Amino acid sequence: MSLALAEGAEAGYRRLLLRRAALLASLVAGLLAAFLLDVATGPARLPLATVVDALLAGRGAAGPLSVIVWEVRLPYAVMAVLVGAALALAGAEMQTVLDNPLASPFTLGVSSAASLGAALAIVAGSGVPWVPSDWLVPANAFVFALLAMALLQGLARLRGAGVQSLVLFGIALVFAFNALVALMQFVATEQALQQLVFWTMGSLARATWDKIAILAAALALAIPFSARAAWRLTALRLGEDRARSFGVDTVATRRGALLRVSLLAGVSVAFVGTIGFVGLVGPHAARLLVGEDHRYFLPASALCGALLLSLASVVGKLVVPGLLVPIGIVTALVGVPVFLALVMGRGRVA
């Protein structure tokens, strides 16, 4: 009898794994469709078949078509995928290590610190030395994001604080950095103020192939470490004491995750500005689909974030004909009802 139960349990586990793999494949297919739709959408509407042909032909496509697809729309669409994946992956790890379902890359003040760095570059023209002027704003934003995370780590170690104290430190830094950004806006010239406000709205219009390469490299650096830590992160979801009983070094696991979060969120915010809700909604959607097993939860979170931002990019091009609405506005407007629907749906399931 026990053998039959064991075989039944094993068969059920295999079915569960197959179901999760099928869901990941479905997310990949949905992301591919959203990506092609993003490239096809714009002032000059292109049929999906034409877009596919242009992508397959490479830069050897017809002149105007090659410029529209490869130089204008493709960097925008690729950046949406990479930023969405980076923010959602960072949010998934942050929610796990902080044991807080409302955690996101912006909870610990990463976004606010990056905004302060950008404000210093835009308003005062000061920032990281020996950096070309074209890269001063993103370089400043990235450095300030890393400094914010380093400050949080230092404060947590100084007081021997736990997870909840780390979140409270982050909230305090959010208010402090936002106040300093408001001060910079108050003393800024009209032109600098306009640039700063546009930067804080979040936009993919600043996408270039150089920035895409840097963000792709950051993802390529973080993903293997995230995959390697998947088992430890899953154990951490069972509680810190139980994770320690399994031999997990919870302090090192949390520190590594927060370093990856600072890298992914810092690079993303530096290049596209403040984009909210992706790092919050993406992991929740993935959790509803595949559960807490981080072997599937982490890639599902990245795919959900990329899919969400690709769809938001499409909406931003369509909501006002002839006008490209900053994607940070779209994610905020769309993210609130989506997040409420996810929370309410989770409540009904429970």
C-alpha cells in the first residue's frame, strides 16, 4: 500500500512539474507575441508578417523599413523586455528575502536614490568624474542606487537589525531622497525642471543599443547566481529558522539577493527612469501561476515582468494617437487595477 502511495505521489509531482514547464512555455509564447506587436505598433502601422520578414532579413531589408524596424522600434521593444525582466526578477528576490509581499525594487529607496543622482546631473551638472556628458545622468543614477543599497546594508549591520528594520530604513530613505529631489526641482531652471520631470516619469525612448548591451550584461551576470540560489530562496520562504535547519546561510543568501537587486534595479532605473509596479505585479502573477518553487518562480517572474512591460509599451503608443506616453505613467495606471485583481483573486483562492 505504501509503495502505491509513493508511486502516486511521484506521478503527481511529475504532473506538477510538467504543468509548470507548460506555463513557462506559454509565457515565452505570449512574450514573443507581445514583442512582435510592440515592434509593429507605432505611427506607421506595420503588419506582423512584414515585421517578421524585416527581422529575419536583418539590416538587409528595404531602406525605410529597415530604419523603422531596426533603428527606431526594435531598441525600444528590446529595452521593454529587458527592463521588465530585470525589475520583476529583482522584485521576486526582494519579496522572498524580506518576507514582504509588498516589496519591490523601489521599497528600499533604490528608485528615489537614482532620481536624486539624475537630478544632480540634470540640474547641477555634477556627477561621476570622467564620464562623458551623454552618460552622466544614467551613471549618476546607477551610482546613487548602489550607494543607497550600501547605506542600507551598513545601517542594518550597525544596529544588528532584522528584515523588518531593513524595510523601515528603506522607507525612511525614500522620504529623504524624495525631499532632496523636490529641493532640486525647486531650484532648477525651467529647462532642467522639464528634463527632470520627464526622466522621473519613466520612458523607453532613451533606449540605445549600447544601453541594451549593458542591461543585457547585467542580466547575464545576475541570472546564474539567482538560479544557483533558487533552492536556498525556496527554503527561506519556509521561514528563517527552518531554512537554517536545512543548512542555509540566511545572512549570506539575503546579502547576495540584495546585491543582485541593486544591480538589476540600478541599471534599469538609470537607463529608463522610474517605472513602478512591474517589480511588484510581475512576481505576484508568477506566484499565482507556478507557486513558490524558485526554480520556476524566478524565471516566471522575469517572463511576467517582460510581458507586462511589453504590453504597457504597446498601450503607451495607442492611448493617444501620434503621442508616445511615458511608460511609467502606463504601468502606474494599468498596474493598480491588475494588482488589485491579483490580490482579490488570491483571496478567493485562499
